[in-house]
Amino acid sequence: MAGNSKQTPRRQRRGSAWYWQQTDTWYRTPPGTKRRVALRDADGRPIRGRENKQAARLALARLRLRQGLEASVEADAVSAAAVSVAEVCSRYIAHCERTAAVGRMHPDYARDVRRMLNRLCHYCGALAVQELKRADVAQWVESVPSWRSPVTRRNVLTAVISAFRHAEAEHGVRNPLKGLRKPPHRPRLHSLSPEDERLIYANVDRAFRDFLFAAIHTGLRPFCELAKLTAEHVEHSPRGMMWRVRSSKTKKLRKIPVRPEVAALARRLLKSAPAGSGLPLFRNPQGRPWKKPTAVGYFLALKRKLGWDRDEVRRNYSCYSCRHTFAYRMLSGYWNGGAGCSIEVLAELLGNSPTVAFLHYGRAWSRHYQDPLWAAVLGSEGR
């Protein structure tokens, strides 16, 4: 009987150059990590094409010679006994600050990472990495009284895990936190009722009222989008006003139509912030752009004034609740007779991907998601 002439190719030795068909590029995997790093020729260009295996091998050899790398994982990895938790945190904080400086990370996130990791260093910074256990980190998070929210705990653990992953990927430090579980993701679905919205407008000054009104009726991110809007971002079309929005969070530009009442507000604000002035349309009572600390302080004072800080639901309201309110009203058809929009349309308006929009709002609020489920179960009765 003739044997199978097609044999399975042998797996390459660890540390070898390897080819990825999806990008038509040759890569290496640094020892002790799962990252892929493109191999480059002498001119710094990625080596492409399956036929260029020899060139990829030479590039890997040059890289090892230049960096003094050993072929074996054991010789390449840094001993965790020589590295402290404080050193891991310090390296990751420096990495976040460099990344934020070139615009690839939001400065607020970099500051939050620094604050969380400095707190971890006060708790166990002198401990060697090899002595750190998952239970130590879990106990530390539990010990902070102000970290009761699952969302806060998830954010803290994300920063800590990222720091140790960075140390493993960049410095070969073995990660002792593999398998550490975070609380499940819980979207902050707090939508303002029309009554609450009217109550807010009646108890804030005109500048803050305009800012919140625009946030509720456009769904823009309050501080990295709406607060940076200028006259140059406003366009007029035969169908109405449109805003060009570029988020410093996603680095994406989108053009959204705005409702007539928002357009009327924008035209009024354009009189005091015309094109070429460099002024944002929405400014605080002192005439300066809205910043997160200022607006948060205003909203906290508002909740204390209305007694919402003692209410189980309303105490969770924030400026970001305006964005959630817009999402809820779009999905429920609040402004167009009950004909809710689809997740894809909402994603484009919010500047999210459809997946993110669905995970945040679709299951809970979208009739386009719920109605087919009822129809499948009840048939024509569910329509």
C-alpha cells in the first residue's frame, strides 16, 4: 500500500525565525514571551515573503549578536529573585509615561496607573517578584476601603497585571500573577430620566447646563471629545449641522449629524467662539475649557445639593451618564416615535466598534436584539 506522500512539516526549534502568512512577514518570539517581533533587514525594513527564510535567519543572527542574546530560554530570562515588585512597577510607570508623552496612551490613564502601582509598592514593594503570590495581590485589593466597586477593583488589577506582563515581555521577569482573576466586566449603565434631566438643568449654571445638554443629545465623550470642540469642527449641510469629532482616546475621526436643538445651541456659542479664535465652544464659567476635575467637582456638588448622594441609584450618576443616556434614548427611539436605531448605527455615532456597543448596550437596551428573541420563542405572538 502506498504511503501518504504528504508529510507534516517538522516544528522549528524554539527561538527560530518563523513566517506568518497573514502578514507575509518573518518574525521572532523573544524567549519567555508570546509576543511576535518582526525581523528586519540591514536597512530596517521588515523581511517579507516565504522565500526569504535565509534572510530572516541572518537577521535573527545579527540581532542576537548585537544584543548578546543566548539561544536558550534559561540563559535569556532574568532571575526573578533579583527583581523587586517596586522595580517592576517603576519600569511600567516609566513605560506608561513615555507612551502618554507620544500620544499613544491617555495621560489620565497613565496617572491612574502611577497612583495604583505606587500604592502597591507601599504594600509590598520590597518583596522579591518570586515571593509574590496571587493571594497577596487579592488581599491588598480587598484591604483598601475605597475599592468596593467591582469596576474599581477590575481597573486596579488590570494595571497590576499589565505591569507584570510588561516586565515578562520586555525584561524576561517571570510573571507570578498568571491566572489571577479579575471581576467580570460590568458596563456602567446609568441613564438619566427626563425628570432627572430637567432637575439638573434647573440647579446648575448656564455654562454647565449647555455642556450637559450637548453631552446628552450627542453622546460625545465629555472631556476628550465634546470639551475640545471648536468652530473649525462645525460643518453645515443641506440636511443640517454636522460635527467633525476626533477622539484622543480612539484616535479616530468621525462626522456626526446633530439634532436641531443642539445646532441652535452651537450657533449661539459660535458667536463668542468664532472660527480662528482657538476657543472651544463649551467653556466653564471662568471662560476656560471644561476639564475633568472641574466638571466632576460641579457634578458632585450638584448631587449633594439634590440629595442624590444618598440615593441608591442616583449617587452613581456622573458626566459620563450623559453618554449612556444618549445611547439608551437612541436604542429606545426616544426622539423618533419609538423607532430605535440599530447597534451598528449607535456604534458609528458613539465612535465605538459594533462589538463594544453591543457588549455595553445591546443586551440590555436594544430592541433590535430583544425583539428577534421574543419572535423566535413566541412566533407571531411575540411581534
